[in-house]
Amino acid sequence: MKKILIANRGEIARRVIRTAHRMGIATVAVHSEADADAPFVREAGQAVPLSGPRPYLDMEAIIAAARRTGADAIHPGYGFLSENADFARALKKAGLTFIGPPEGAMRVMALKDSAKAAMKKAGVPITPGYQGSDQSLVRLQSAAKQLGFPLLIKAVAGGGGKGMRAVHDAGAFKDALMAAQREGESAFGNAGVMLEKLIQRPRHVEVQLFADSHGNAVHLFERDCSLQRRHQKVIEEAPAPGLSERLRHTLGVAAVTAAHAIGYQGAGTVEFILDLDTVDAEGDPAFYFMEMNTRLQVEHPVTEAITGEDLVEWQIRVARGEPLPRTQDELAVHGHAIEARLYAEDPETGFLPATGTLRQLLFASGQGVRIDTGVETGSRIGLDYDPMIAKIIAHADTREAAIDRLVGALDATVVDGLKCNRAFLARLADHPAFRAGEIDTGFIPRHMDALGPGQTPPPPVVLAAALGIGLPAQTGGAGPFALPFRLNLPYERQVHLWWA
């Protein structure tokens, strides 16, 4: 493997480029017209422009770019083509190496119903429900009655909360079903649904796994991704707080079992849902397989931080046919890491996406702080792509210290030119309940009053500091009886305060 084309953009493209260059592998970037001046384009060894309405999804153009530049492998990053089995097959046909899992494993996990069927067969716990092929109204109503309410209707394809409806009584089932089917058909071209028991207090815990072509598979421990808004992750951390060592081990074994069951290779994440209302004799919550992401995850840096491993390097080595770099016994957790996703969005308007040019973008630096970003001062953020500005990752010996470091890094971040969720993230990470580990997927809605923009005026000490800033330099700190106040001369000076 001498040259890798990255079929993606932004911070993940920069992430892959960084590791590839360290390994002595040349890189090629592909980019849309909107990304022509993006940092990842400059940092790659070569760059090929793409055209059309959906350039990063144009498989033929991407393969043609690889051939034209002499690339022998393609890294899909995440999103776009990263979980597209047809793309993996097309690359194999073109004689190119896909830095990702086998086509067959991707197809099994592409649909939630087939994935759950495979996991049930392998002995991995799945949420009670209905995953049958009979999608008639009569059969689904019968299954719902048998399962009981409340329940969840979920589209079998896609993700991100699309095609998902919670139903609390039989009278609302039909309308909710039709809405979920329409949304699934519109978003994913698949109207199929499945039914699941609705977990009232869930935690979202996922396990990072890796497998190679030699039959080896390991897990690199778990992450907690429970802090979500509208089914989108906001803050992730590793390891998951408050789990017993017994449960951690059981989750890891279940993830490795899942990998073996489908002949997996490469990086993958097995996502579990923990039912906090159902616990066993040891006090551990029940857990169920939710889905498997057959790619690298956005939140992979927290796993890298606690293990000291470069997961992109692992991907490249596995794709080259090498065995895994570490055995399970050689892997260990070191400290705690937390990641916050900084987005161009306005919390004061319901988190609507924000657009504009970044007049200034500054981040904290120092020990235990990592910034993964695809933009810089002068970059424009529009509506074409995901409005992520950066991922801010903090690592420390303890969870409390990692939270302190993350809050400090967020406080030191400067984003000028558009609205962002920086202050919201800082309040979220610093919330007493989060610090105490009292988390589930309903955390943000439950605490939204405290997480929203502050309505109370600044305390007196802040107002006093503002007065001090506003005094002219020639007063020498003499207070309000110095010039120009003493001479009753007109004086005006603007002081801008950000009180978050």
C-alpha cells in the first residue's frame, strides 16, 4: 500500500492524512468545489476536484480519481461511502483495496432487522421485539399487542432517529406506523420497520472492536454516548462511567462474539442499550444489542486517548493483511477521556444550523487536550455539509480531571463569525449531575432549563471587573474620582462581556 485516496472531507480526511504520512504512505484528497480551499486539500500530497450535486457519493468519479493518481487503496472515513457495500464491491472489482470491512459483513449489518437476527443466532442479547418480514398492518398490530406498550417503531434502514416513533398506547399505533414507514421510504428508500420494547431509561454504551483476516478479534473497551440531542451524540467518553468490571467484560466479549459471527475485519463499533430499570442480582443493568457501525466512529479519539493506540494505523495494517498489532491481554485502559462536538448551531433558536465565515477560530492547547478540526480562521461553513467545527477531546488520569480539562478547553475556545454551541457544551460538561455520572439518553432534555442560555445578570464581582476594564488608562487605578470623572468631562467606552 503506497498511496491512499481519502474519499471524505474535513477533520476525518486530515486525520487519515496525518497517520498515512507518518507511516510513509502518500495521500490523495478528493474535494468538492466548496472545499477547494479546505485544509485537508492542502495537506494531502495530491488533490482531485469532483463535480456534480453529490460529489462525495460519486463512486465512479472517486474510482477514476484513484486510477488517475495511482492510488492503490481508498479510505472512506465515516459517513458518505464508509458503510456502502456496493462501494466496497466496486473497489474490489477495480483492483483497489478498501480500508474497511468485507462486503458481506457490511450487508448483514446494514439493516437493523438482519443485524439483530444474526446477533440473536450468535447468542448476543437483543431488545425484545418483532423483526419479521411480514410487514402487513395486521401482523404488525398483532406483534405490537403481544409485545405490549410502550414500544418503539424503528425503520430497518438508516439511522439518526429517522423513521423512529415511540408509541404509548394501541390507539396511536397505526398513525405512528404509517409516519415511520413514510419517513423510512423517503430517507432510505426502505419502508420496512421493526418493533422494540421501549426502554424508558436507556444508556447508550458502545464497544470499539477490531478484527483481522487471520481470525483474531479484540475489543478496545467501551465508550458512553448517552448525552444526545434528538438521537445525535453530543458528548462521548471512555471508559463508560459507573459500570462494574463484570459488565465491562461481558460487553467486550459480546462485541467480539458479534465480530466473529459475521466474519468481520477492520474497525467496528457494536452499540448496546442498557436498561437502567432492569437490573440483575449483581446490580448490573440488562443490555441489548442495538446496531453495529461497520466503520470508524466520529468519537474514536477518546478510545485512542485511553489506549494509546492509533486506530487509523490499525485500519491500514489490517487492510494490508497484517495481524492485529495487539492481543487482548496487551490492551489496557489508561485514564479517562471525554469528547465534545463543537457545532455551528444556535442553541437560542433550537439549535438551528448557523452559517458564515469564521473570522477567528482559536483553540486551547497543552497537555491532555486534542483538537480534531477540518476548518480554520477564514473558512466558510455553509449548509452543504455537516456543520461540525471541531471535536474537542480532553484526557486525564481521572474522570473528574478530564471534565475539568474539557471545560477549560471549551472556555478557552474562540469562535467569531457565527453562532456555535460552545457555551452549551461547557455548561453540559460542568453540570453536577453529569459530573456525578447520573446519565442516560434523556439527560439533555431533562436538564435543558439549566443548560440553556443564562438569564440571570452577572454577579457583582463581574460587574466590578467590567468597571475596572472600562476605566481609562490614565486613572492609574484611582477609581471613579480620577480623571475624567473628577473634572466632570464626558467619557464613553464600550466594554463587551460574554457571560456564559
